[in-house]
Amino acid sequence: MSGSLQGKAAVVTGGGSGIGLAVAQRLAREKAAVAVFDLDATAAKAAADSIAADGGTAVALAVDVADRDAVDQGMADVRRRLGPVTVLVNNAGKEGFRRLLDISVEEWNRLLAVNLTGTFHCCQAAVPDMVAAGWGRIVNIASSSAHSGQPLMTHYVASKAGVIGFTKALALELGPQGITVNTIPPGFIDTPMTRRNEARGRLGGTVDEHAARTPVRRAGTPEDIAATCAFLASDEAGYITGQVIGVNGGRNT
């Protein structure tokens, strides 16, 4: 698929680290001009710099996806600098570990505002460009926990299940306009966030122990998710929409 996104402008939210960084780098290798949205301006710039150093085109924008004004301003900036947005990967997310009875209303609202409402904000801000082009690709990053559940994460799991439902509904709405919408619920992926949670004893075992329980006998990598994103963003995936594409090494089938 080398060069499959030549001439496309792509936005990757949460693109400063982990899965988002790998996705941004992979889309750039497919020749997309990539806008890295991240709450952390320093991380966003480092990601864009890494893409430029590899010969790609990228810009960095500090954007809180839960803030609609910030999203609208960011998308407008991308249009001015890179052109209409026709590829969108909604990866920005916030995790949470807390017993149900200890979750505050404020914590619940903030987590849904980032994970679910943030996805809505970015889609609503980018879709007009796709409609005008008669072509678009949206990939929403969910979580395998939306299928399996996860103790101490009711707010997180609820938000990611919402992303899956949102994806299915939006795919039906936008399909006639040449726009596909799919979701990837990653399985057990070895990211900096995963390692931090391992150190805090939140994983129910070590990374290596989880890898040993995975049918392919390894943890996933951000690049595994990025490869699937690149395919779903390509012309070759034009007949795939409304789908939940599990990238999980066989942990959830």
C-alpha cells in the first residue's frame, strides 16, 4: 500500500504517543499529510518532528478533543495548512481505574467527554470536508474491554462501547456519500500506558504473563494497530464499513 494516501490530509487524535504515534507515522509513510492532535503540545511536536525526519509531512496541534471550540479551530488550521480533512483516526482517550461507588460524577463526565464526545466532536468537524470530496475514511479506536468488560473500569468500558455503537450508526448514515466508518478495539497492546499500569499493579499480571495467555503468544504493538488503520484508510477498504475489526492476537474472537 506504499503511497496509498498520497494527496490526503489526515488527522490523528492522541497522536503524541503510543498507538496514536504509530498511526500518525504509518499514515505519513503512506504519503498522507498528517495533523497530530494531542493534549500534550510537546508530545505532538515531537511526533510531527519524527515524521518530518522520516521524510513525511506533518503538523502538530495542541487540542483537547473534549473542547469543541478547540476541535473546530484545530480542524480549520489543518485545512489552511494541509487541505481538506478526508482521513480521521479518533484515538485520543482517557483511562480510569476506580470502583463504581468511588467514581465521581465529574470523573465520569470527563472520561466520556474525551472518549465518546471527543469522537463525536472530531467527526462532526471533519465530515463536511469528506462529504464535499465524496470520499472519506474514519477509524475510531475503541477497546476490547467493550466486549469483555473490565472490573474497576465501568466508566471507561461504557465510553468505548459507546464508540462502537456510534461507529455502526455513523457508517450507515455516511456510506451513501462515499465515507466509510470503522472501529478497531485493540487487544492487549504494549504501550507506555500499559507499562505504567503494569508498574501500578493494574493489569492483573505482567505484560509477559498476558502475552503468554494470548493465542499468538505475544503482546500487540502500536504498529499492529497502525497497519490496520492504514488499510482501512485506503481505497482498497472501500467496501468495508460499520465493522468492528479486532486486532487482538486472538484474545477476543
